[in-house]
Amino acid sequence: MSIVKVIEVLATSSESFEAATKEAVKEAAKTVKNIQSVYVKDMNAKVEDGAIVSYGVTAKISFTIN
């Protein structure tokens, strides 16, 4: 039987929400093995001078523990 654990990760990107999500998974994968899925819980953007300068996500990353 496998146990699934979920962690919450914050990540940002200057490109897009998708890039921020990929960054969250990339960073988590440095220390977490067996990642199964990612769920974007929240999205936000930082605006300066009328333009978006940073995209951010709060992501829940699920992985199995053997």
C-alpha cells in the first residue's frame, strides 16, 4: 500500500502562470521523489506601471511514499 503526501509550494515566473507551475514542480523534484500530480490552488500577478511583471502560483504537489 502506498501513502500519498501533499506539500504546498509557492513559485513565481516572469513569463506565465504555466512557467511558474513548472518551476514549482522543478524545485520540488530536487528533494521530493515520486511526484504524481500538481494542483494549482491559487494564482496571482504582480503589476507595475500597468503591466504584469511577475506571475505566481500556490501549488499542491502530491507524491507517494513507499
